[in-house]
Amino acid sequence: MTETAIAQELDSDGILTLTIDCPGLSMNVINEALARDLAAAVLRIRTDDSVRGAVITSGKASGFVAGADLKGMNFAAGGNASAEAAAGAGKSRMARLFEGVFGLNRLLRDLETSGKPVAAAVNGLALGGGLEIVLACHYRVVADNPKIQLGLPEVLVGLFPGAGGTQRLPRLMGVQPALMYLLQGKNMSPQEALSFGVVQELAPAEEIVARAKAWVKANPGKATQPWDEKGFKFPGGAGHMHPGFAQTFIGGTAMAHRQSYGNMNQVKAILSAVYEGAQLPMDTAIRVESKYFAKVVADPQASNMIRSLFVSKQAAEKGARRPAGIARAPTRKLGMLGAGLMGAGIAMVSAQAGIEVVLLDRDLESAEKGKQYTADRLKKRRTDEAKMAEILGRIHPTADYADLAGCDLIIEAVFEARDVKDSVTRATEAVVGADTIFGSNTSTLPITSLATSWSKPANFIGIHFFSPVEKMPLVEIIVGRETGPEAIAKALDYVAQIRKTPIVVNDSRGFYTSRCFGTFVQEGLAMLGEGVKPALIENCARHMGMPVGPLAVNDEVGLDLSYKVAQQTRKDLGDAYRAGPGEAVIEKMMELGRHGRKNGKGFYHYPEDGSPKQLWPELATHFPVAASQPSPAEVKERLLYRQLVECARCFAEGVLETPEDGDLGAIFGWGFAPFTGGPFSHMDTVGIAHVVETLERLAAVHGERFAPPQLLRDMAGSSETFYGRARARKAA
């Protein structure tokens, strides 16, 4: 028996109430069952004379509809395979794909042209396709709750609204404001939606259905959308001859390119769909939208982004890597060792999650300063005073190790030196005992060696945050050689509490993120040392999809930290140590007293008046510019493939166990070009054989750091992919 996703109820006034309640799901999503039942409901509205109008609402307290079921759409094949198959054979692949993705668009158009008034009663969040259903209704009532989110966030995962969103939203609120929401994936509150004319009424949640029914009953002839009425004009104007419309696209295109550098297919498609559709009648406009949607979906970029930014991310956050059979162990009281930038940030996010925090530093003044970090940021966010007092009340600064008694999780974020970490680790165990889980926030030092300072190494684990902690979404969990499953479970439970995205990797120097991210920075330094123009290095990095250039990010991290890490590594490895190609550049900068943004002097100059930073004009004096410069393509290739080969080495060495962790860690940890879906998705897409060929060519010119590992050579020979290997392993 097929379960119903939409319940239908016809009242004595002839108003058909459609209640969306997807069975077995905590949140309504547009899946095959909902689409099937919606089609049946629309057909009834159009053909059943006893139906005089309809109200669409949700039966779930969690909200209206959260969008399309991306997990069930099989994007891994480079498109919506189920929709494509349903469109029938005998046509070209793109024609089949178009017909498949046009289905919901056509259905919602049938709804709004049914000749009968339809109202939406929205009780909670309506995102993506959920909001597109709402926009296709003639009247929209939303619960008066500022926490409700309404939006079209598809751009954030490689897609764009494909069920009329790019056409109805501009017709309701105007092209310019609509583009701001479409291109940024921003959500709006019900109050914002009302002010823009996106919804018509706000009401108490318990009254929205009654209000919607009242409108339908009072407007039996109001069954036409504004854009289907004669003489309709866009708010703010539209059409290629309208000055405001033309200016919007001149400026909007430039701004979008500045943010995406032309790398994001969906951004270009949104601009094209809105520009063309705004000059066409709605029936043609939605076909234009679906044409661009099909083109975006057909490209591997969309499937890669959806897999990494949505499917893998959700799986990680729900505990995909959590050991089975271990009871949940949420953290009640955290001992935070170190109240510097990282420790203060960890204390802040923990306190916000409701966790008591003992914030310890070498003296009380330093610990109090760490607490002030939270106060300053909460004030900047204009946090309610009562809420701020509650959060700050959970942070207890101290310089006394005895105050750690009762903590069920310890996180260490002290100076990146082995002797310092050893000292605080032993002092902590003396108070809390070795049965307590101890996590180190080290960014480079191997966890296995640090665990020798804890008498029960099974309870020692790496919990690596990224700066600034309150903004960066990733936490890298590092498993040492003796780390036990209870420590892994405890760490993952804690990460879930603070609402971060975890990856789990095995131990090595630099682990995964620091090790691979470091190659991006080191290659930039190497090119600077070779005489490549610093502006060329920085701009090429941005154009290839990195958030900032290698010189800028080194300034942010701190050149002195890079120097200290190299010195500690040299000390640890002894004769086995091999200096990196950019190490001499860092040493020179240290001689010049340039430590980065922290002292206002690095590769960039930071004006005291707060004006924008600029590349230090004297760089060319200390690192002379070569007469012959590489092309932008060559610079981008070096910066990209130096990261790719190190990621592949981490996989070959067992530091990474899954490509999902590798892609998530790269995108959310160091900002690896998100449009690729991550380094492993990118290597699969361009082909492992191509990757090996490129690396061999680069190694011949620039050295062994580009040499592909044997794993890549073997995969190229057998035409394997990283995700193909992962699927095969799961199936075995």
C-alpha cells in the first residue's frame, strides 16, 4: 500500500485543504511521493467542480517544506536520473533531462492557472522547492514568527531554483532585490517577505489555515497571478530597454563575477534565467529556467557540489564516522587549557551550546582575557543582555588546575611546542584522572607522540579547530595509533553539540588539513622565492577558487607560527628533515621582523588607519622579480596540483579513509575551491590518468614534491575513481 504524502480534505464551502506530511520523515521534502500526490491534487483542483478553491499547508510542526530531496535525486550520475528516465527514451540526453526537470515547473504552472483560488498557509520554514510551491499560490499567509526562514538557497549547493523561483520572485519583489537573494542563497524572515510583497499576510500560527481559507472563500474569482494579468509590470521595471533593468545586470554581473570568478555554473545560469525570463511571458519564462537548470544539472560540477556540500556534510553531522555500539556521551563540563585565540573561541562555542567551561591559562589575567573574547563578540552581535549573561556565566576563568575537577572532556590549545603541551597534559591528568577523554588542538604535532604524556593513550585524541573558531565550520578529529573508540565517540558527540561538521582522520604530522593546506602556502612562497610577481600569485589563487591567496593567508596565520612549526618539525625529524621550497622566504621575513597581520607587517602592509591592506611594496627588493613570468594558467596549475598530490598521498598512506572526509575537510577546513566538490571529486571528474600525467610533467620541472604516489598510478591504469573505490568497499 502506497503511503500518502498529501492528505486531501474538502469542506462544506468547497475548499480543498491539502496537508503535506511526508511519511517517515521529520521534515517535508519534495520527493517522488510528494510530487505524485501534488500532481493528483492539482488535477482534482482543475477538474473537480465541487472544488471551489484550495489551501496548501503542512502537517509537520518542523515546518512547511525544506526543499527537494537531493539525496534521492541520484545526482551522482551527473543529473536527475529518475526524472530523466521518466521523461522517456527516444530523445537526446539533454532533451530527456529537460523534460525531467521541467515536470515540477509545469505542475506549479498548472496550479496557478487552474482557474480556482489557491492559498498557502505556511507554518514554518519553506526553502527551495518548498518556497516555490508557496510562490505558485495566489495568496500566502505565514505564521508570524521571526525565526521562520523563507528562501531559495540552492545556489549554495551548486544548483538554482528550478521550479519557477527565478521567475516568480523577481515578479513579486523586483529584479534587483530578487537577485540579491537568488545569487547569495539568503533567507528572509516572514516580516521581510511581507515588506517585499512576497507574502500577503502574517498571522498567529494557530490561525494561518483559517485565514487562508477565509481569503479563498472571499475571493472566488481571484484565481489569476499578477503576472498573468494584462498590463503587469515588474516592481522597479524590467526589459532590456529599461534603464534600471540594464544597470542591475551590468552591476550584478560584475559583482557576481567578483565573487565567483566565473567558476560557478549556477551563478551564470541564475543571471541568464532572470535576464531572459523577465522579458518573456511566464509560460515561456519557466521553460527558459528549466533549460538552464538542465544545463547546470548535466555538468558534474552540480553533482560534486551536492554530494560534498549537502549529502556528505549531513552524513558527517549525523555521525557517519561514529563508532557503533557506544552510548552517547554529551559533554557537560569542558576543561579548556589555554585562553588564547583558539582556546577562547572554543570556550565561546561550547558555552553557547550550553556546556560549562573551565577556561585555564598560566595566570588569571590571561584567563579573564579569554573570557572577554566571548563578551566582545556577543556585544558585536548585539546579543540580548540576558542571553549574554547566561553564556558568560558558563565560562569560569582560572589559573588553578584544581578547578578542572569534574570535567568530562579536556581540550588543550596551548603553545605549539612539545614540552609545553607535555607539561599541561601531565598537570591536568593529576587532577581529572586518565579515564577522562583528553583532546589536543595541535595543528601539526602527531597525536600518537603527544599521547605519551597521558597514561591512558586510548583516551587521547586530536580535536583540531580552525580559526576563528566561531566562524569556521569544520573540526578535524585525529585518531592516534592507540586512540580508542570511546574517545572517538566522545569527540564526535561534542562536535555535534557545538554544531560543527566533523571529519575523522588518522595520525600523521600535520594530519590532513594542515598538511595539505600547507602545500598551498608553501607553493606560493616557492614561487615568490623564484621571482614570480606576488600579485600574480595572489590573484591566480583567487581566480582558481581559493578564498585568499597563499601570501595573505600566511599573514593571517602568522609568519612566526609557520617558522616555529618548521623549527619544531626540524627538531623532531633530525637528519630526515627536508626543508620546503618556501622555507627560506619565511626565514627572510622573520629576519625583517615581519610576522604577519598580528604586528601589522607581513607580505602585506596593514595601514594603521584601517584602510585596505596592500602587498608590501618592498617585497621586490628582498625577492627580486624574474624577467620571465609564468602564465596565469601555469600559476593556477601549480597551486592546484600541489594540493591534489598531497591529498592523494594522505589517502595512499591511510591518513584519510574516505574521499568524503577528504572533500569536506578541504572545502570547510582551508577553503579549497568549493565549485569542484573538493580535491577527490575534482580528481575523479578530470580523470586520474590526467592527474598523473599533469603531476609527472610538473615533477620533471619543479621536483619530487609533485611526484604522484603509486596509488594514483595504479588507479590511472585501472580507470578507477576515488568514489568508485569507496562504493565498492561499502558494497563488499
